[in-house]
Amino acid sequence: MEGCKQKEPLPEPIADFSYTPSQDLEAPVTITFINNSQNADSFEWDFDDGTSSTQRNPVKRFTKGGSYTVTLTAKGAGGTQTVFATIVIDENLYGGNNGKIGFWSKISDEGFTSITINTANQTLKNYWTGTPDCASSSLASFALPAGDYNFVAVNDDGRRWKGSIKVMRGQCAVWELKKEDGVVSLPSGAVIRSTASSRNGQTIRFTLDIAMVNGDNSLSSNLSKSDFSIGGFSSNGVNYSFVNDGIQVVSGGPNVPYSASMLLDQSGSISGTDPQNHRIEAAKVFCQSLGQGDNVHLSAFASGGSIPYELTVYGNGFNANGSIYLGTLDNLKNQTGEEHLFISLPIQ
């Protein structure tokens, strides 16, 4: 009679897994889990985000950053074994290589502020008494790829800022538009044509063509009658008064012969009176309107000869295109001297 043999115990499962990718994980990310378990024929995965799987080698997409404890339970005839691994996934709230910059201000009485970076534009409509949280939805915010950028900002009162900012990947920063850092940029104008259209007794009706240049050196538009006022003056004991009949905005068209005079004095402290060189830009608009046959007196100078750029043209039938003087006018920019900056109005 043969003796009874004791049954060999069944091998216990050995739970084991790896995953790929395994480094520099950033949500959203898709991870493939590789099951290296032995002595097991069924598997249960728990991904620590409310989802699970019974596949041998599941593929899982994590849409949010965080620390996930992924658990694998391997089951076989010899029992059950569980193993886990902690997977850390970063998350950039601003996407990809982006960071965020938010603009804010304490200025409460100068209206809204328009801010431009590259071709993107945001409007700041609120103000704060102290530094706001970068997550505030009231900021004028930009999500941009990491890098260095230039910005331009201007508010409803014409106060203007220009500066450079750095955007860091995954980080949010706030930038204050300080009142003392902004330059008030009012429009500048050059009268480019004066035409008398009719006379009735003591009333003479005439038209002034005025080139208005904004703080960003673009031509003004959407102007209204209320944007202009004409005062009175007296000469030889006779008082004169003016009435603004209205405004019509026109642009383009061929050169038409006319008589005009412009005096540009860039001898003042330009950094204090016209830091953006708006009057130079207005003078360039004036020059670009000149053509052959125009009768003009155009003069740009500096007192004491401290600026080596002087331009005086007397026209009795102007024989050139006024655009040839644009370079000379540009050379007047950012100069300093003793007198204040001004432009006299042309006369017919």
C-alpha cells in the first residue's frame, strides 16, 4: 500500500508592473501600464482617480495634474498579491509652454486701459488699492509662451505705458501700471490746408484741413464737432469771433495746390513736453500732403543752433514731394534745447 503524498502548494502570484512614459509627466498625459506579474490570470487596476481596469496592460489618460497611487491586484490559483506605485504628474494651468501675465492699476479716475502684446489686446476695467491675486478674473491677462515681450498700454485719458515683460512657463505674474510711469499722450495736429469758401457781409466761411495724430502716431478718426473749439482774437482794435460749423473726416485723395505755413520748433525739452514725438509725426503728415505747385513756407529749427538739423523751404510753386523731408524731421526726435515745443498754424 502506497503512502499518501502531500500536495505541492500552488505558487503565489507575484504582482509587478512598470509604466511608460515615466519621467517629466505633465497633464494631460497618456500612460501605458506594462504588467510584469507572474502566477496570475486575472488583474484589477485602481488608478486613484475614480477609474479602474481589468485589462492586463491598460492604457490610461490622466487629464489633471496630481499625485496618483496606482494599485495592481494580481490573482491566481495560489492566492492574491497587491503592489502599488505613486505617479506624480505636473500640470501647467496655462497649457503647453505657456505662462500668464496680468496687468493691474490703482488709477481710478482715468477710465479703461487698453493693453496690447504682439497682436493680442485686453482691456483693464477695474482698479485696486493693493496688489491683486494673479488668479483674479478682473485683471487684463495674457497666456503666452514663455519668453520676453514688449507691451503698450493706453487709458481713456491718454496716459500711455511702454515696457518689457518676461513670461515664465507655468507661472503667473502681475504687473502694475503705475500712474507716475505713464506719459499723458494727447493728440497733436497740423493744419495742412486753409480754404475760404464764401463771404456774406462780415461773415467769411472757410475750411481748415487738419491732420490729427493719436498717441500711437496713427491718424485720428471718429472725430466730432465737440472735439474742436476756435477762440476769438482782436487785431487793430477789431474783434473777431468764430463758429465751428461742423466736421467732416476725409483721408486720401490727390495733392491740390494750396497756401500753407508750418513752423516746427523742436528746441524745447522734448522728454518733458513731447516724449513720444507726436508733433514730429504730425509734421510728417503735413509734409506728405505737399506736392508740386503747392505754395508753402515750411520751417523746422532749434534756438541757438543747438540742433544741427534745420529745414526751411519757401515755395512759390513747390517743386518737390514733401516726403523728401521725412528723414530730416525724424532727426529732430528726442532732442533738447531751451525753448518750449510748439507748432504754429498755417495761414492762407
